[in-house]
Amino acid sequence: MSPLRIDREGSGAPLVLVHSLLTDARAFDQVAPRLSESFELHRVWLPGFGDSEALANPSPTLFDIAGALRQSLQETGVTGDEVAVLGNGFGSFVCVALAAAHGDLFGPLIVANGGASFSTERRAAFTTMSDLVSDSGMEAVVEVAVRRIFTSEYLEAHPEAIAERRDVLLEIDPGSFAASCRALRDMDLRPHVGAIGNPTLVIAGGADTTTPPEMGTELAAGLPNAEFVVLENCGHCPPLESPTAFCEAVEDFLARKLNA
């Protein structure tokens, strides 16, 4: 059995969607109806999320997690040049690691709110979240997590988002979440990105304080074949906060790269 749950919908060229650390595959609910009109969507649930197997290794690397994604895509037959892979946040780092190690398994890569490495200050935030969850469970990071996902303006306009995200976070396996935090804290993809030949779109949220635009700029500069776009007034999760702009960026890029 595949180690990761993958939900399939729509028709067209395959598009793999990989969620962030503070959400799950339902983060793509708002964009799926539109994207599924043009693409066969494969929504991945990362280890410890939904029905996907929890992480047995307490100290995995991003390449270990990318390996689980590779295995699942191969077992479900989702490989080939016509397959596009898109990750948001944590999922984007996993997808960059996948491209560095196994870029020949798929075609275009889309990195939404990612980068190649974190600053010392941001690394410390992952240590804090890992320790909180290890000591007190997912409830301990709900408030800080919600405010890392969305801008304050979005939360003022959508106060229901706090309760919605809380419900999602409490379903995540705490051990897998804590281990994923450590994997993100310890990662440095800068030595690997130069080997990625996949045509790549790097999307940044202009108001993202978790993976700010400068991280996307650095990543795009290190990739041999990359484009870079900023979604203004958007935080860490464009599929939830700016679904229309997100879909437009994805559709424009894939229309050019899959039909080239």
C-alpha cells in the first residue's frame, strides 16, 4: 500500500498538489473545482496527515519525506513529463527535494511560498513549535499557527478561519508534525537546487512572513530554469487566501510549459 494518501479528481494532464505544514490536502478545496476542469488533480496527504502513515523516523530529512512522495507517485502511476508537481509551504520544500533527487519523474514544478533555506530566526520558530507539540500536543500551536498562515487583514475579514484551521490542526499526528518541524529547521537545499532541470514557477505571497518573498527570490535565482511571481497582499497559503490569483498563475505557467 502507498505510504501516502492521494485523492484524485478531474481530468486532463496530472497535477500533483502537496499541502503546507499548517494545513492538509483540504487547503486546496477552494481551487480544486477550477483546476479540476483542466487537470487531473492528485491531492497528497503528507505523513501523519489524514490517513497517510505517520513518520516512524523521529529525525527525517526533507529527502526522506520526498522519498515517501516518490514511492506513492510511482505506485499510483503518476509519473512522466506530462505530470506537474505543486507544493505549498512545507509541501513546496518537499517538492524541491523531490525535484533535486528525482526530477526525471515529472515535468513542471511549482513552488508556492517556499525557498531553499531558513534564516537562524526562522529556524528557531520550528524548534519552538516542535517542542510545544512534543510536550503538549497540537492544541499548543493552534493560535500561532493560524497567524502564520494568514495575514491579519484576512483574519479580520474571515474570523471563521481560526476555528476552521484549529479543527484541521488538531487532526494532525503530533509526532509527525514535530518531526516535520525539525526537518524544515535543519534543511538547506541550496547545494541541490542547481541540479534541478524542471521548468519551475516560484510563487511568493507578498505579505507572507513565514516564507517571505526574498526566500522565493533566492530560490528562483538558484534554479536553472525558473520564473518568479509575487501575489500581492497574500500570506502563506495562496490556495486559501488568494485562490483566483493562485489559479491564474498556475494555469498560465502550465499552459506554456505543458504545451511547449
